[in-house]
Amino acid sequence: MTRGERRAALEAIASEVRSCTRCRLSESRTLAVPGEGDPDTEVVLVGEGPGFNEDREGRPFVGRAGGLLVRLLASIGWQREDVFITNVVKCRPPENRDPEPDEIAACAPYLRRQLEVLDPAVVVTLGRHSMATFLPGARIGQVHGTTHPADPSTGARDALVFAMYHPAAALRTPALEHESLEDVARVPATLLRSRELRAAHAAAPAPAAGPDTRAPDAGPAAPAADPGPAPDLAPALASPALDAAADPAADDASQLTLF
Ligand code: URA
Ligand code: SF4
């Protein structure tokens, strides 16, 4: 897909979201919040759901949690325009309550379709509900700051998932803000790792599922391209200011090193 095609496909999803009535959150919302960002980005951030300010503006992470998110991104030299930011539910739960399972399920196709269009290399989950969508059964206190292969059924067909605390939780608890700064510092290395995996997959695609049609004497199958689940990136690999020279794919040594 070209950039223009991706932009148009994302806008088509966004306009469906803006008029969606698939769950009860449509009754109390002011504006739905489809998400926004660079249609060519390699990194998608997924929050929980719009809050008070987002509901009024129709844009994700524009309140206080958004302020912290922007600071976290700035700590690795990124701006919010460089990534795509969206949420598990696109309409504000009343009183900022947690989204209900049936609301999450009703809204899930929009996130899946956004991920299919964006085909990100990295999905950063923000908070428990987003984590649960990509890493079912995981516990945030254990998985924050770690990397896992995305299940392609999420729409992210070849991505690494990186879990973080929700910025609103980090605002409430200084220790979590500190941990979030440490966690986000690992995102650039996660992106480099995902690029390597994606390049390997592109060079030797996984065989299509289905009956094995190889002749019985065709010899051993080609070695699998997939080295398996990505190991946790060692803290030593994670550098807040990843050197552009370390990334042969970066042709632009400006501040947007990784894009
Ligand atoms: N919290 C979220 O999870 N998402 C937003 O867009 C804003 C606050
Ligand atoms: Fe539709 Fe999602 Fe909003 Fe529910 S939360 S009304 S499913 S866009």
C-alpha cells in the first residue's frame, strides 16, 4: 500500500468510528476518538479509551496522561506525530470507568483493521486493557518493559508487542513514572529487533498453512526463518539515545533517527 492508500484506508475506518453505535458507549460520548498519527509509521501505541479531554476534542491522549506520553516519547527523541496513537475502545466510558468486556469486543474490529492497514513493526500497549488485548493472561507488573511476538490475529501480522504502564497510572505513582521512563528507553531497540525479524521473514516467508504438498523425497524442509519468540531485550541493549550509526537502515540521521 502506498502512503496515500494507507491514509485513505485509515480515514475510512475513522469515519466509521465517528458514527458508530455498536455499543452503549456511543450514547454517552461527545466525540468518538478513532486515533491519529503517521500512516507510514512503524510504531503503534494503544491506550485504553478516551478520557474527558479526548472525548471533547476527538483526539487521543490530549489531556494530562497525554502530556506524560509526549514526555516519554521525547525521552527517546520521538514526537507523537512520528507514531500512530489509538485506544482499545474509541468512545469514552462514563466517569472514566474501565471499559466492559462487551464494549471491548464490539470495538475490537476497528483496532484490528487499523493494525492491518498500518502493519506496524512494534505495538506498544499502554495499561492493562491494552496489554490484555495483545498478551492475554499477562500481568502488567510482570510484563511491563518486555517484548513478545504479536499474534497475527490482532491485525498486526508481523510485530513485536512491548508492554508499558498506562501514563495515567504513572502520573498517580512516581515510581511507575520512573519505570515508564526506563521501559520506553527499550522501545528503539525493540524496533530494530523487529526490523531484523521482518526482514528475515520477508526473505524466507513462513510456508503457507495447509497440507504438506512436498514430495516424500523432497529432502528436509528449508530451515524455518522464524527464530521463535523474541527474547527479552537485555537492559544493556536498550539505550535512551540509540546511535543512528548502529542502524544501517536509518538514512536520516536527524532527530527522527529511527524513522
Ligand atoms: N487514556 C487513554 O487510555 N487513552 C487516551 O486517549 C487518553 C487517556
Ligand atoms: Fe463503536 Fe467502539 Fe464507540 Fe462502542 S466504543 S460505539 S464499538 S466506536
